Amino acid sequence: MTEALFHDDAYLRSCEAKIVDVLEGNNVVLDRTVFYPSGGGQPGDCGQMELGNGTKLTIVNTFYGEDRKTIQHQLADGSAAPMVGDTITLHVDWARRYKLMRVHTALHLLSVILPYPVTGGQISDGTGRLDFDIPEATLDKEALSTQLQELVDADHKVTFEWITDEELAANPDLVKTMSVKPPTGSGKVRLIRIGDDIDLQPCGGTHVSHSREIGSVRIAKIEKKGRQNRRVRIQLED
């Protein structure tokens, strides 16, 4: 099992780790990592793997293994395969990761001002979207942008906590997503809380610690994707 350090501290930019396995395609499994693996609409982290001799290998993607217990770090084509048992140092591409954290947190707030079931979502570098199951209605892009920015500027604290699988099953309203359910089976599920009572929902992604870190954000586009499906895109303004 790969220890997911990012679950407890999303601001860790580097760590030492030991190589557990090197798989086909130069996918490296480590005993611990600060790299977030793709999932929940958030892309996997990129960055560098520094070997003991100072050589730096480029990591182009991070993802879960089939067992969902190990995390694989995909090295760029042509990289020399490191050796199992070696101790290396990971360096996350922090500028990219921090934007993803800001967008991810902003999407949680978007689900607050649009309290409808979420049918899909995606996060990218400076932009993101959520799809909502909304009855026929007109959404005011400017008004929604104002509401979203007000929540951001209120500087709500963003924290995490853990509940058991059984507690989640007893509180199904915590889950906002219709198409993707939070992973269960490990015995515990991670919740992200914004403020005291602004938002609480299961999420394994990375987030900023205070909403004001999101900065200036706006609703960039609202699209109709079917009879009731509305796609709402957000954009960081920097």
C-alpha cells in the first residue's frame, strides 16, 4: 500500500520515498507519496523524481493501481528505470498543483450556490466544471459569479475529517455526485468541510486551507447538455 501523504497535508511539495516496484511502462510504485493520483475529476500530479545521485526524472502522470491501494508514478518516455529498493525524493509541480487545489475548492462552493445533484465534473489548470441535474430553468451567470465570489471572499476555513463506511451509508445526503460514488471498503471515508456549515461532502482530492486562497473566480460559461443537464464552467481570473 502507498501512504497518501497528500490526504493529511495538501501543501507538502516534496518527500523521501522508497521504490517498491517498477512496472511496465516505467510506472514506479513507492511506499509513500505527495503526488495526487487522478480521480474524482482531478488530474494526477506531475513533477520530478530525484535519484540519490542527483539525477532528476520527469513524472508525467500519477494514478492508482488496479487494486486502488498502490499509487503509480509514470516516468517520461526514455527515462532510465530506477532500481527497486532505492530511496528517492519526489518534487511536485507546485504551480500546477496549487491551481488545481484552488479550482477544486471553488467547485465545492459552486455546488453550494447550485444545490442540485451533480452528474459529472472535471478540474484542469485554472478552470473546472460541474454538471448539474437541473429542471428547465434560466441560470444568471453574473448573479452566480457574484454569489460564488462572496463565498470565496468570506475566507471560510477548509478542513477534513474521517467517518466510517457505515456512517456514510447512514448519511447518504452527504454524497452530491450521482455518477461517481466515494470509494468505500477501506473502512473510512474522507470528508471535506468548508466553514462550520457551508459545505460537507466526501472527497479525496486536494484543497486550499481557506477559501480566500481561491482568489478571483467567475462563472465562465453555462451550457445545456440535455433536457435537464446544465454544465457550469468556472475560471480563475489570474
